[in-house]
Amino acid sequence: MRINTHSLLVLVVYLLLLAGAAWHALAVLQRAMRLLAAPMIIGLALLLLGEYLCKLRRLPAAPRGASPIVLRFLGWSSAVVVLGFLVELVGVHTGWLFGPYEYRGVLQPELAGVPVAIGFAWLAMLLSSAALTQRFLQARGAAGALRSAASIAAFMVLFDLFMEPAAVALDYWQWQGGAVPLQNYAAWFVIGFLLAYAGLRLGVLQAEFSSLPRHAYLAQLLYFTVVNLSR
């Protein structure tokens, strides 16, 4: 049976994340998991970016080469990575944005106490959540952009609900007092909404997503679930 490239990528994403979950549950290859954590985050974000970029370049209205929508998407994606890093920088050094927390040195390299991979994690979560929103919510126009941005932000908060206890268990970061404050989820929703709304209004999230980012979202939730159950 012939397997196309898209199906192979979906399979690889599941295999890598579920293998990591199994390693954690069995308490094996822990050092390798720590070393691979940040490259996996960056690699997944670049994979989702690259696949969607190919979708944009195949749009009927897009000429050969760097079309305006491609340039806008690359600009928006770069802004997400940079702003995602900056909000974490502000958050970890002030505590007033997400609440008091600190990174534990697992996700290397770091810059000013914040992992470089974190900005890429924001991009991957936005693209995955946008793909889910596109699949389940058909919305058009300015009002539609508001509803879609709210849906994207809600999917991001759902993602974070699974991720936070798993990240603590993996020692990626720790919260002061051991509990995740509610303001963390509120901040996630607001920041996710603003970044998503900007992308929607720029028209860079309108092309049809493949199923890959949706599977990436689900595979990560499965990974977090196994880690959480193994605590």
C-alpha cells in the first residue's frame, strides 16, 4: 500500500510523541528526552509552518515566487515567535502576566532565562488551534474573525490545561506555590486571541489547513495525558 507524504508526516508525529510518552511512563531514556525536548518543539513548529506555507503558495491567486500573502504569513509567523518569546520573558521576570513561575533549564538554549523554543511553541499552538477552528467553525467577515479568534484562543487554553501539569512533571518549569494560577489561563486566552485575530485580519489563516496540524494537536494532548497519568 502506498503511503503519501502527508500520511507519513502524520504517522511520524504520532510515533515521536507517543514514543516520548512511553519513555516517560517507563522512566527510560530520560536524558535523551531532555536533550530532544526543545528541538522537538522547534521542529514541530517549522513542520507546521512549512506545510501551510506550501498550501499558501498553491493558492490560485498566488503567483510563482514570494506572493504578498506568503510574505504576510512569514511576517505574521515571525512576529508570533518573537512576541511569544517576549511575553514569556516579561512573564517569567515579573510574574504579573501569567503568575510567578520559573524555567528549570531543561529546554535549552535559553536567552535571558527563557527557552528560545517557547516562541516556536506559541506558533505551533496557534497553527494547530487555527486548523481545528477552521474544521469546526465556518466564519466569515469581521464578525467571523472575532468568533474564529475566540475559538482559536479557547483551543489554546484547552491545550494549556493538559500541558501545564505535564510540563511541571517534566521539570520544564515550576510554579511558585505549586499551583497554576487562573490568571495564566486568562493571559493565554487574551494573547492567543490577539495573535489569532491579527492573523485572520491579515488574511494569512484563510487557506485550507491539512489534517496534519489537527493531528499534531491531538498527538500532543495524548503525550501530555500519558505524562500526567504517570505522575
